[in-house]
Amino acid sequence: MKRDSGWFWHHLVSTAFAFSIVAIYALLAFNLKIFNPLVQVMKEYSITDFYYQVLDSKEERDTSRIVTIVDIADLRDRRDIAYALSEVLEQHPKVIGVDILFDGKKPENPLGDSLIAAIAASDTSMVFALQYYDDSFDGKQFNQVKQSFFADSIPNLKEGLVNMQLDKFDGMRKKISLAKTVKGELCPSIIKLLSDKYAEQEIMPLKDKTININWSAIDFRVIPYDSIADYGEFLNDRVVLFGSIRDENDTHYTPQGKMPGIKLLAYGVESMVKQTTITIAPWWVNAILSFIAVLLTRILFETGDLYAKGRKNLFARISLKSALAMGILKFLWIAFLMYVGFIVFAKYNISINIAMALAAIPFIGPAEDLYKVITNSFSKKEKV
């Protein structure tokens, strides 16, 4: 099939027009209040969330062999919490993440305070919760921390930040911090401390950065506080997260639905230990790949059109050029693009966002018409 010199230029420009049409619609959507619900959905959901749903389609989920959760349910008395924590220690876990902030002493319960402090001082395999806060929050540095009342009296006590990564404009949790700058110093997250302790090495360097949690569906065994000794095999040599899974004040929306903060920490540890944290492709990589995908789509459609025109049988020629045939071809091509993106995600934990390509493909026809109108207009002016 012979191509003239302007063939490739023609397709480049018409592809650019398709993206221009998408950009105009997106600009309208982001600036008209009537589209606010749609814009919010676009911000919170991505193609990666679709991949997670595909991975979660199997009937039975795997159960983590790294992380186990001990649910303290509605325990509030520090004496009871101390007894439960000591029972966990008897099962010889590799490391325990205590997702409870013992903020301040309880004058009405001095025995509970002394028991908790004694356990914290007795074993170095525990990491206690630490929270940062600041009224002049700028998202970068924090000047205040909340920590357990015994923190200053126990040398070498391990404490890790449990704050969830906050996005003022996005209610869904997809990331978590490795560390944050608190009072001018880097403070590691509880996820980093637990993961490094379990792996017996530093998995990721200590930096003030966030990681993208791998939200591929997995179950975490939850053990009630009153049956700890019965489940020793699931606690021995594991990461044990000790806290409540029913705290309504500590629930978050994630790609796997609404879940308690302690389970979010479990996903973070699982991702770090397995080194399956998600790498999000830079915007320019997504832009280039999306442009190439739409350009190939344009060439594919033209090839299909020329193939249909070349059929001698009238019925075959009409059928292949019909809107139904082209719709099926478009559907199969989009399915192929999404399949390629899914394979890259599932095998290499790299998320490539082809949403712009998927948005531009339906506008290939109008973009081609716009190109013809513009080129014909210039051709007429030259003749005149």
C-alpha cells in the first residue's frame, strides 16, 4: 500500500486534534460546578483501581504469612491491654506494632500505667505509635508530636509514625509515608520500622517521602485478644499489629473499600516486605504512551477501512465498513490496550495510566473531520 509524503503528518495532526477535543471537554468539566461530582470521582479513582478489581476477581484471597492482627476490640483498661500484650510476647513474634497511643497517664488507674510501662521497657521487639500534628500544617514539616507517656523514661524505645498520608482533596488512601520531618528531624513511620525489623535489613532508605501501597487484595488473619494462646502458630516469627479493627474514628476509604487504620498499616507492611509497592509512571510517560496508542488506533482504523474497500464482495465490503464492525474493532483494540497495561501492572508493579488514550480514542472520527475541514479551507485559499 503506497503512502504519500504527508501520510504520517496527517495522522500526527489528527491524533493531536483528538487530544485537543478531550482537553476542551476536560476544561469545561473542571470549571463548571455541575460536573463537580464527576471531577471528584476522576480524582479519587484511577486505572490502577480497575486493575485491583481484576486481581480481586478470584474466589479465594490469599492470606498473609507476614502480618497478623491482634484485635483488642473494646478493651480500654490499660491493665487488660497490658495482659493481652504480654500474652502476645509469649508467642515470640518477630516484631509487634502497637497501634495504640498511650497519651498521658491515667490517675484513676496507676496499676495499668505501670504495667504498660513495664512491658514497654521489657522487650525491644515492640514499636509504639507516634502521631505528628501542627496547627500551621503545610504538608512538609511538623512541630508537635503525641507519644506514649513513658517514651521519655525508656531509653531506645522504638516509636513510629502512624499518621495516614493526607490529601486535602482526595478522601481515598493510596499512599503512606516512609518518614516525616518532625521538629527538624526525620521520624520513621511505624511501617518502615516494622518492615525493616522483620526483614532484618533496611528495605528502603529513610527519606521524607511517600510510597504507593500495593492494594492487591489479601486477607489478614485477625485474632481476638481473649484467644491469643490458641493461635500461637500465626503469631510466631511474624509481624503482629496490636490494636482495634473496630475503631470508627480510625477508618479510611481505600481501593479495597472502607477499612480500619490497622489494616491499612498491614497492607503497607506487606507491600514493603514483599517489595511490591507500586511505581506510578510519570505524567510525561503516560502522555507519550497515550499519544502513541491513539496514533496506532488511527492507523489501525485506516488499515481496516482500506481492507474493507478492497473486498470484491459487495456484502463483505458494506459489512466491514459498517458502524457495528468498526465499533467491534474499537472495542477489541481498547481491550488489548488495557490488557497490556494490566500485564505490566501485575508483573512489574508499574501503573501506566492510559485514561487519556481511552478518552481520546472515541474522538478520532471527529478529529479526522476537523483535520479535513481545516486542510480543505487552506486548499481553497491557495487556489484563490
